[in-house]
Amino acid sequence: MIEDDGHYFCCNGCQGVYHLLSEQGLDGFYKKLGDEKLAPPSQQYEDSANFNSPAFYERYVKVNKEGFSEVSLIIEGIHCAACVWLNEKALENMDGVIATNINYTNNKAKVVWDDDVVKLSEIIDMIRAIGYNAYPYDASLQEEKANKERKDYYLRIAVAVFATMNMMTIMVAQYAGYFTGISDDVKHVLNIGEWVLSTPVLFYSGWPFFRGMYYGLKTKTVNMDTLVATGSLLTYIYSIYITLTRSGEAYFDSVTMIVTFVLVGKFLEALSKKSVADTLDIMNKHLPSDVKIVEDEKIVTKNVNDVKVDDIVVVGAGDRVALDGEVVDGSGTFDESSLTGESEPIFKQKGDAIVSGTVSIDADIKYRVTRDYAHSTISNIVSLLENAMNNKPRIQQLANRLSEYFSSTILLLSLFTFLGWYFYSHNFEQSFMIAISVIVIACPCALALATPVATLVGLSIASKRGILFKEAALLETMANADILVLDKTGTITQGRPKVVEQKRYEDFDMSLLYSLLLNSKHPIAKAVANEIYDEDLSCYELESLQNVPSQGITAMYKDKMLAGGNAKLMQTIGLDVVSESEYSEFYFAYDGELLAKFELFDLPREDAKETIAAIKKLGVRIIMLTGDHERSAKKVAEMVGTEEFVAELTPQDKAAYIEKLQKEKHRVVMAGDGVNDILALAQSDIAIAMGNGSDIAIEVSDVVLLNDKFAALYDSFKISRRTFLMIKENLALSLVYNAITIPLAMAGYVIPLVAAISMSISSLLVVGNSMRIKLGYKD
């Protein structure tokens, strides 16, 4: 029991609701409650206590880098941007809640809180206290909830359509009577029949709108539900008055039409939003919840969350891999297209890495788990996608602010329209129905949907092509970028130097060179070793091994020096060697005599030239930065078509160069793959990490190219620009629709029936326009 200002509360959740209502001037709620007592949340909602259990935390709650808890929730009952605003405001006002982001498209919320200050059950109770319901996001459970919601929609729509079809029969009789004559008694009976048919449509089929309006009024917010419920209820009440007094024309048909068409529109909108959201959930939803592991020489089934590192998992043909690991027995091919977008299957054998989310085509293997489920590749990707969907672009934040005031403005316009028409025509019926049309035709939903649906489609297409945006807001930033800075080695090039030419000045035992190369981990040494490898080569035992930084490696064999490296190393041991090649060079000397020279080159990626040309056509300026010498950089630049390049830069120089571009008011995208790129990546407006890059480069990046294809850079620009274009088109559609239809309704040119149809169509137009992003991209 908690005491606060003379009041007693069963928990912090109820205390928080009390203060929220007080701050909004809604203290009258408790007076209206009378002697009735609210049950504690744990009694109201049987599963509330379960949210704090260790098992629940282990499965759904993550701890971020700052030490705060994070959870993904589904919030039921969200109908518009005002609902999103209300939930975010209510939670952010709670002590201990750090951040709340709700995605209007799929009702998924990301909540970050301090578990030492507030418990998750209290957060759930707050959401429920303001009229919504929340439960943890789970792909399988989400499908069940969605099916249940669809069935509810079906039943409400069936009632509305049934009543509307029968209403049309009565309307035919009424309209026929206008031309052939109809008595007042018959007309009264027909009005009563329409009254009977419209009542279940309004109060059963239209109940979701009244519920939304009720909770909006409780918290002093006006939303789309308020507009629909107000328009239909006022028309219903007015029609009852007409029926009872037998004066004028009743408009029960408009009541049923408004509710039916808006309800059907909302249902189609929900289906469209779900089809978009499902594309991002599909990897998580289709992962197995159980796996087979070897335990005490027996195969047993375990939940993926109970599998630990070093457990041995059994995978058969057709199975989807749930955890990351390393093959210990067997071989076969795997389909990795769900992660990388690469359609070619990958062969795996003993020692190869297995990635969660991939599918075994014909493999029958056993692998050792290297990461538990919470830290697996697929789990991290899904988490990043959820974060991306929840972080709103700046343009969406602007649209949301407009939506906050939109519905209130429409109600005021409707009132002024009624007063204006009444004073002009002195016709209450005409003025009233014109005012109703203004309420019904306005569509805040189209404005609220404009950005999130297009963003979700863009993220979906990107993920299917192996491009992972860590935040949705990055789509907007990248769409406005005008410079792409590229690292050379491992980004433009393959990152694996190859021998393109070799010279042997004397005959010598190749095993001497091979033995030396095996003691170096440098990529050039590995490339030369691969070039000269032969089964007949021996491996000699060398002494006094020494890696000389930036030069090469030396060793002793039979009291004579072996040396392998660049020209500078040869000069250090007393050989007169001058480098003049545009390629990297590796020299080999033994006992003071130069025996061989290898020229190596890190070839550009196969699609580098075409991709760079395509990006240039988008109007993006491309600059290559590298730490390599001028000759090598120039050679690569010529091969791929980058006129601008700067060589011999340190990591600090790269970051400073990007900072200079930003001071010139450029938006800079940087793509790199290595540790030496971290400073430059951090400095850029958008940091892109190649899929084969270092872990730390991927960590600091904003976009990750999972498929490691250079062409994905072009796709990143194209998708982000097309998405941003669709967002602007959606906002324009919404604003133009409202700018045209609202004045028409105020002028008396639109009846409520047409207004209801127009309102539904406007939302569907926005959703349909967003789907155009998919043009040119096959799943």
C-alpha cells in the first residue's frame, strides 16, 4: 500500500494514473467512480505478475549498453497518431522510464526503463489503465492475436454489411415514394425500420470508434475515432428526433454507411499494414522454437532459449538453423538468401561457421553452438530491424505534430460550418448534415500513415537485399547525401591481394620461402604462400623469427638469414632494391642474395566499376580515400572510374577529410570495412560497413551490407531515395486530399455517404502509393 497526499494506492501504476489524470484536470473520474473500488492490477489482469518473473526477463527483456532494460511490446487499440502520442506521453511521465518509441504501422513499441526504479508490470499496468492493452512481442503469439483481431473485424463488418444491405431495400421504398407519393404513416414505419437496423451497426460495429473516442476524451486528445464517432452519433440522435417528431428527413442510412465504409477501410488498412510488417517479421517468425541436441550420447529436444554455448546441435535436410555455431561433423549446402540476399547455396564442412536463420538444403550435420539464442546473428538482426522501425525520421515527427492538432481543428471547422450555414440559410437540417460531412471527410489517418508505411516498405526491401539500416531515420539522411567516400582496401577491392607477376633471379629451394611465409599472418605473405604452394614442399624449422612492422619478416636457417618483405626491408639488410612498380611488391632474399620478386595487386570487386558509374548517375560525388601509396591508389581509381582520390592517409587524416567536407555543407556517406576506418565512419553522416568487415566497424556503422556485395551500395542509395520520395508523395496526397475535400464539404457539395467513402479511400491510397517502392525489386 502506497500513501500519497492522503490517498492510498495498491501500486505505483495506480498512483501514476492518479497523477496523470490530475495533471490533465480529470480528477472527476474518481468522483464518478463513487463507492466502487478498483481491483489491484494483479487482480484485474491475471498475467501482470508474470512480467517480472526471471523466465519472462530471460526470454523477452534485454539489457542495453547503458545498463537499462529494453523490451518490445505490442500495444492493442492504437488507431491513429493521437493514440501513439498518448501512450508515449503516459509512459515517459513515469519515473524510471527512459524512452518509448511506438510504431504506428504495426503497433510495436520499444520501451527502455531502469529496472531499479520501475518494474515492467507497472509499465504494462499504465498502458492498460489508459485504455489499451500490451503484451510482449512474440512472432508466433502475434499471429494468433492478429487472427483473433481479424475475426472480430469480420463479425463487426458482417453485421454492418447485413444491416446496410437491408437498409438499401427500405431506401428504395423511400425514394420511390418521393416520386409516386408516400403517406406520413408509411414513412414513419420505414424510418423506424431504419432506426432498428442502424442501432447494432452504430453501437456494435462502430464500438471500436466509441472506445477510442472515450479514452481520447479521458486524456483530452482528439483523434480519428472522435471524428467518426461524433459524426455518426450526432446523425443518429438527429434522425431519432426526426423519427419521433415526424418532421423532416431521417439519415439513419448515413449512419450505417459512415460506420460500414470507415470500418471496412480500417480493416483493409490493417491488412495492408500487416502485410508490410510481416516482411520484417518473417525471419523471426519462421525460426524453430525447438532444436535437437546431443546430450549424454542421446538426441533430445530443447527450447532454443535453453541451449547453451558448446552444446552440439543436430541439423537435417530442410531444417532452419536457430543458433550460430561451427560444424563438427558432416557437410552439405545451406541457403543463406534470407540473410544476405544471395541465391547461390553455400557449401559447409567441418570447421566452417553456421549462421542462424539459414536453411539446410541437403546437409546432415552436427555443429557446436558458439552463441546462445539471445546473442545469435538472427536475433541481433531482428533487434536492429525493430529499432529501425521504432526510430522515427524527422519528417515523420513533423507529420505527427500536425496530426496532434488536426482532429481538433476539424471539429472547430465543423462547428463554424454549421453556424455559418445556419445563419445563412436558417435551415437546421441542411446546416447539420453539411457539418457532419466536414467531420467525416477529414482524414488524419492518411497523414499519420504517410511516413511509417513507406518507411516500413523501404526497410523491408533493404533487408531482403541484405542491407540493414539500423534506424529508419537513416533512410532520410542517406536520401539527402551528396558525397560517397570509399575506403580502397576491402571496400572497392576484394581485400585479398593476388600475385600478378613473379620473377626468380636464381634457382633455390622453394621450401625455404614457404617455411618463412607460414610464419606471417600478413595478407601479402598469405597470397604468395597460396601462389607457390605445392604438395612436395617441406616445412623447415626456422629460428630467430622476427616480424618487422610495415616491412616484412626475417628468420635464421642454418645460421643464414631469410628475409621476405618490401623494398624497404631489402634495403635494411643491405640489398640495393628500388620500388618502381604500381603494384605491391614482395622480395625474397637468402644469405644476402636476392632470389625472387613477386608483384601483387588487390583487384577491384567485379561489380565495382558498374556500381560506381550507377551511383554517379544519381548525382552523388564519389571520393576514394586510402592509406596506400599514390601509384596503387591511382591504378585502382583508373580501373573503377573514380576521378577523385587521396592516398597515403592515416585514419586521423580520413576523419579530418570528411569533417572538412561536412563544413562545406555536404552530407557524407562513408563505406569501409576495417579497424582503420572507424574514425572516418564515426565522423560521417552515414557509416556503411561491408558484411565481411571487422566487428568494431560493423558496431559503429549505421548501415550494414550483409551480403558484402559492392552493388548493395547503389541499392542503399536507390532504396533510401525512393522511400523518401514516396514519403513526400504520401504527405502531399494527404494534404492535397484534405485541402480539396474539406472546403468542398464546407461548401455543401459532399454528402456524409460520399465523405465516408472518400475518407477510407484516402488512407488506402497512401498505403498503395507506399507499395510503389517495390517496383523494380523482386522478393
